[in-house]
Amino acid sequence: MKAPRPAFAIATIALAATAWLSFRPPLLAQTTGPGPAPSGEYATIRWSGRENTHVIRPGGHVEFIGAELRKLSRPDRCDERAFYMNAAMNGLVKEGWEFAGMSPDEIVMRRSPAR
């Protein structure tokens, strides 16, 4: 049995890739089509060490919160990251934000629009 020719294999891969790109759903959701409008705004708390931790607010405004975190006294055996991220979350909760999700270095907070 003969091994497949490289040109045939390349043509087959190119045809499959073209078909996949032609028939796949769009990567980004359409914002002008029917469906519910966005129902809130989001802020992200980004851990970058106590001095550089910051909150990214809606509209792209970045607020470094290291000065506020330095005012807190952390217990000796308490994890630094967990303690300060919790304090940042509690500060945003006082402003009407609620927890929406997290990754290892970020916490996403959500706020519903005022009615």
C-alpha cells in the first residue's frame, strides 16, 4: 500500500479548514441583533501584590488601592493575598457591587443598573 502524497494531505487539510471557517458560528455575539441588552456593569479587582493591587472600574478607570490596604493590620498567620482581596471585595460590596466570578489573580464584581 502506498503512503498518501503530501500534496493530497495538504489539500485535504486546507479544504477542511476552509469548510470549518465557512460554517462555524461567529466568535463574538452580535450586539445589534435581538436579545436581552446588557443588564449590569462589571469591575475587576486585580491582585498584583499589596502595593499594586487595583480595581478596574467600568469605563476603564483604574484605581490603585495599595494606600487603603496599607491601613489594614493583617494577622500574622493569615494569607496576605486572601486577606487583602477580601478587604477589597468588602469595599466594593459597600458600593453596591456583588461577586460575579474569579480567576487565580482576579475577582469580578457586578452591579445592576439603577432603576
